[in-house]
Amino acid sequence: MFTCLLCFVSLFDAKMCKGLITFAPQFDQLLNMLACKRLECIPAKPVPEFMLWSTVFCHWRLLVACLAVQLLLVDVSSASFQESLFCPKGCLCPTEQEVICDGVLLEKIPQEMSPKLRNLTIARATMVRISVDDFLYYPLLERLTLNYCEIERIEGYTFHNLTKLRYLSLVGNPLSDLQSYSFANLRSLKEVIVRADALQQLPAYLFFGSENIRGLDLRSTSITRIQRHAFSGLYNVQFLHLPLNLVTIEPEAFHNCSRVHFLDIRNWQANRSEWIGVAPRTFYGLGHVSSMRIDQSSLGVLWPKAFDELETLETLQIRNSRITSIRSSSFAGMRNVGSLQLLNNEIGHIARYAFQQIPGDQVYELQIMENDLDCSCRNGWLVHNFQKLSNDTLKRNYCSSPDLFLQQQLGQIDPAWIVNCTKKYKHHHLDTFSRASLSVDSRPIQMLILLISFAFILSSNPI
């Protein structure tokens, strides 16, 4: 029986089957010999040579037949699930746990999918908005991709029911309304990608309670503002990429954001913000950062305490950027910083005490290399520290003004010029914290108070 079944599955012709059946005893003996592992198991009769080759050929045909049957069963199984009630019309459903809808005219998240769903990909749809009820029946979902779906609005706690979600991608959507707590309380979430075309700001507490996010990619070109406490509650981010063409980072935007391995800020147009630069306490509360890089940006004014409370940082690097003015105490308040690096920037005024106590107990190293500096007498830091600057600083930084020293190394400045500037330089108005937008002339207010008081006295004492 075994021999005939072997012949049938292997698709032998009738003649070959007949030959094998004739030699059935020898064939069974050959199988026993192949299966035997002891030396004493030796067949009593010799096996014909042609039977050896036939057996080998038969085994190979059997293997091929088994693989074909297996593939057929898998294909039938997939086809049956593809046509099941759990697969939305027009979508691809390789398994019960995965659904792919690309180019399908969906106006909302399909609700007929399996509750065992773990991977959902929707691309090129027209959903406009998504809400918390859309994911109520998919608690096991781990990966969610909603790219180019015309999504314009995401409400707070939209993904709250997805307690197993690990990956979320929102790319190419005209997203204009992203509310606070949109990505809140997703404790399994590891990676988030948001690249929107119309979103203008990141609201407060956007990721609150999602403390296990490792990768956060926000490199959209439309986002210009990050609100206060936007990143609050992010405790383990490995890579944080901020939006491109960012204008305003509100003070304390990074409050309670720690253990960031790499913080990347590019094309930051801080000079266009209401602070005309980097506001005080912008990075307040940001701690335990391996590397922070500000690159290719127009930073305007670095106000006092702009980097206040930035602590336990290996490297703070500002490079390829334009800085109008570095005020006194711009870098004050930083603690336990390994290296402050200013590389290849265009820098205007530098206050006399801009780098006071740097390097020192809190900032261990200062590198100022390949910068174009204003070498006029208003550069209090240069004038008063010229004799203390290292050879590397003098040789690897250049003058952008005045014309007398254009493109010369700092070390080539005439010492007599420095002496003359030192005599004239007593105090520069940019050395103190003052800003037109914040200053108020108190004299009109005082006059108004006096007039009101005088009128009150007259009314109390009629003539």
C-alpha cells in the first residue's frame, strides 16, 4: 500500500509503478535499510541497482509533490480569508492580522476588520478626520500607517484605546488641527512620524503619558511654532527631530523632557519670532541629553538664560547659523555640560560677559572655531578677552567687520586697535537684558497717577 501511494503521489507512469510493485519486498527492505542506524541491520538479499536510483528519484518527486500541495493549501487559505467578511472591499488581507488598503476610497477607518488585527496600512484615502471611536474594536493593533489620507483633524486621545500600539506614521496629510493630548497615554508607543503639509503648531501636552517613545520625527516644513510643554512627559526619546523652518519655540517647551540621545534642530528661523531670537528659558527642563545640534539656522538674539536649566548634556553645538547678538548670560544656568561648540557661524555682537565662567565647573569646554565675527569695538567679549584667547581661537576665527580687518584672522588684529577699543569700551547697551518689545516707559504712567490723585483731592475738598 505504501509503495502504491508513493508511486501515485510522485506521478510515476504506470510502467514504473508496475516495476516497483513487482519488487515490493526488495523496496520495503531498502526503506528499512535507509532508516536503520545500527551496523547489524543488513538486508538479507542484495537490492537491484536500478532500485536504488528509482528510490532516490521517487523521494525527490515525493518532496516536490508535498511542497506543491502545501503551497496550494496556503493559497486556498489566503484566498478564503481575502474573501472573508473581515477584509474590507478593495483591500489586501494577507492574514487575519494584517490589512493593507492602498488607493481605496475610504472615508473612515473600516469597522469590519478582525479584532485580532495587528497591522493596518491605509494610503491614498479621503478620511478627513479620525476620532477615538474609530479604533475601539482593534485593541491589539501594533502598527498603524495613515499616509496621504487627506486627514485634516485629530482629536485629543484619538488613539487612547490602542494600548498595544508601537508604531504610528502620519505622512503627507493636510493636517491643520492637531489638538492637545492627541498622542497621549500610549505607553507601548516606540516610534512616531508626523509630516504634515498644513499643520502650523504643536500644541501643549501632545505626547503626555507616552513616556516610552524612542523615535520622534516631526520634520514637517509647515510647522512654525512649538507651544509651551509640547514635549512634556517624554522621558526616553532617543532621536528627536524638530520641524524644519521652525520659527518659535516657546519657553519651557521641553519641560519634563529628558534622556534624549540626539536633539536635531535645523532651519530654525528664531529671528522672525516675537522674541527676535531665542527666548529666555527656551530649553528649561531639558535634561540628560547626549547631543544637541542647532544647524543652518537664523537665531537672531540669544537672550540671557536662553539655555537656562539645560543640564547633563554631553555636547551643545551651534553651527552654520547666523547670530545677531549673544547677550550676557545667554548660556548661564546650564549645568554639567561637557562641551559648548560654536562652529562656522556668522556672529555679530558678543557681550562682554557672554561666556562668563565658561569653561568652568558647569561647562567644561568651550570651542569657538571657523566663525565670522564682528571685530569692531562693540564686541566686548573680544576686546576684553583678546589676551586670554587660545591660539586655536585666534587662528581659526575671522573678522567680518570692520573693513579694515575683513577676512583676517583674529590673531592678525592690530594690538593698538584692541588697546584703543579697551579705552573707549566702558559699557555697551546690548550688554544688558533690554528689548524694545518688553520695555515700558514709566513716566507717562507716573504722570497719569499724579493727575488722578490730584483730581481725587480736588473732588474731596470742594471750594
